[in-house]
Amino acid sequence: MEKRYDIAIIGSGPAGLSTAINAKVRKKEIILFGSEDISSKIAKAHGINNYLGMYGKSGEEMASAFRHHIDEMEIRITPEKVTNIMPVDDYYAILTKNGMYYEAASVILASGISFGKAIPGEKEFLGKGVSYCATCDAMFYRGKVATVIGYNKSEEEEADFLTQVAEKVYYIPMYTDEVNVNEKVEVIQDKVLEIRGDQKVTELVLRNHVLTTDGVFILRESVAADSLIPGLEIEDNHVKVDRLMKTNLNGCFAAGDIVGKPYQYSKAAGEGNIAALSAVSYLDARRRAVV
Ligand SMILES: Cc1cc2nc3c(=O)[nH]c(=O)nc-3n(C[C@H](O)[C@H](O)[C@H](O)COP(=O)(O)OP(=O)(O)OC[C@H]3O[C@@H](n4cnc5c(N)ncnc54)[C@H](O)[C@@H]3O)c2cc1C
């Protein structure tokens, strides 16, 4: 059997890291998914004046202080993007973009939010030509046309990967950095307006182009939480939680920007603390029920 962790934490921003250190203090076996740079929302901050002990520090300095803290506590970030979380009996099965599989008795969602609204047609065609993971769904586009909307430079490799399978790949960058993709990818700088289709996606409407395409990969840093885990209750575009950061799913908790405003480091870290303690109580109560 796969190793089953006590707590899987999705996200390595302030909410996820605070969850991780508090769960570790309580001696729980954790797996922390996220990115090596901690969080792009920390790295991009110029100056931080409202986080205790960080007055006047830059985002980079904050990230480096957070890194030092988790290193000292021997907490490791697993640099994999989680694409699916499935509730199974009394645990959660977790799949990542690299095709890895993990199991955990509880899950804490701390994956932040993506700014910007869903693209018209995105929800309607999800699973019918709209996908959030190129490596997971590339095989459906063998010999077909695929379009990638990339919100971060790191998504360029997904477009490159698709050229190994698809007949044609368009790439639409949603950022201003220079784009470096292979010569088989056609880069189109334009504003995305709408995904259209009938039973499945047939075209992507841009301000100055209409692309005929079989699929649209929308690659943001954070995936909408209800696409990550089925049955999760959402309210006003955020995961619905109570004061103990419990979601409507047993053993699933959430913290940070993903649960709502204000979008702030201190709030995220505080909620991560509460979510960790709630998960610990949940696991301990379960263990007592079995004994
Ligand atoms: C430019 C800028 C400046 C800011 N300045 C301030 C400030 O001065 N003071 C302040 O209080 N707040 C500030 N904020 C807001 C603050 O950054 C956020 O409120 C805070 O980072 C939220 O923390 P979080 O842990 O909820 O999410 P995030 O910091 O967004 O972290 C989310 C993490 O989840 C990871 N992740 C996402 N999806 C997945 C997945 N599917 N699998 C695995 N990992 C995943 C990401 O890689 C990231 O590590 C600023 C934000 C920006 C953008």
C-alpha cells in the first residue's frame, strides 16, 4: 500500500506553511505541495509593512525567512502541482500533474486564488475540451489542435510538451515577459474573450482572431478549488468554511486567500494555524474512535 500521510497541504504560501509548521509541532506526518519559490505573491511584493517582524522587508526577504523557518523544522516542499483530490472512504487520493499518486487522511486547501474572472465558456466546457492540465490530458489531442492560455511563464513548457502530441498548438500568454517556446508553437498576443462550442469546444474567440481549436488549456497558478475536489461547497467564489476552517467535506479544511478576503499574509498564516489544529483534532478523534 502507498504511504498514507496524516495531512496533505496544498499550497506553500503563508497559509500552507503556517499549516505545515503547526501540524509538524503536533507531530503529524505531512506532505506539503507547492512551489520552490514559496509563493509568487510573496516573491512579487516590493515592501511589507503589515506582517509582524517583517517591517520594511521585501517579498524576497520574507520568502527567505519563511524558507529558513521550514528548513530548520525539516519541512520539505514537494514541488508538484495537485490536479485532483478524490475523497475515498476515510482518506483522500491525490493526483499531481506529473502523474504521481498520494494518499492522506485529511487535506488542507491553501492554494490561494487566481485573480481574474473565469473565461466565458470555461465552466460550461470543463471536461469537454477545457482542461487545467496539459500533461494530464495531452493524449486526447493526438493529431488535433490545442490552445494554451498561460498565466505564468512557467506554463510555456506545457505548450512545448503539447507539440509532441497535437498537430497544432497555439499559445496565448497572459503576461508581459518575453515568450520562449519551441518553433512549432504559434504565439498569439491577444485578449481572450470567449470559449465556444456545441457538445465540445470548437473555437476560441480573441479580440482580433477566432481560433478553430479542439481544446483549450487554461493554465493558472491556482486551479479553482471546486475543480480540484468534487463536492466542495463554494460561496461567493471562495471555499465555504466555518470558524475552525472546516469545509463541508469530512477531513477537508481550507485556509488563506482561498476562503475569502481580506487577502493578507497575517490572515492567511492565522487561518493556516487554525486549520492545522482542526485537522489534528479531527485525526485524534478518529483514532480514539477506532481504539
Ligand atoms: C504583489 C503583491 C503584493 C502583496 N503585498 C501584501 C502585503 O504587503 N501585505 C499583505 O498582508 N498581503 C499582501 N499581498 C497579499 C498576499 O500575497 C496574499 O494574501 C497571501 O499570499 C495569501 O496567502 P495564501 O497562502 O492563501 O496563498 P498564496 O500566497 O497565493 O500561496 C498559494 C500557494 O499554493 C500553491 N498552489 C496553487 N495551486 C496549487 C496546486 N494545484 N498544487 C500545488 N500547489 C498549488 C502556489 O504555488 C503557492 O505556493 C500581496 C499580494 C501581491 C500579489
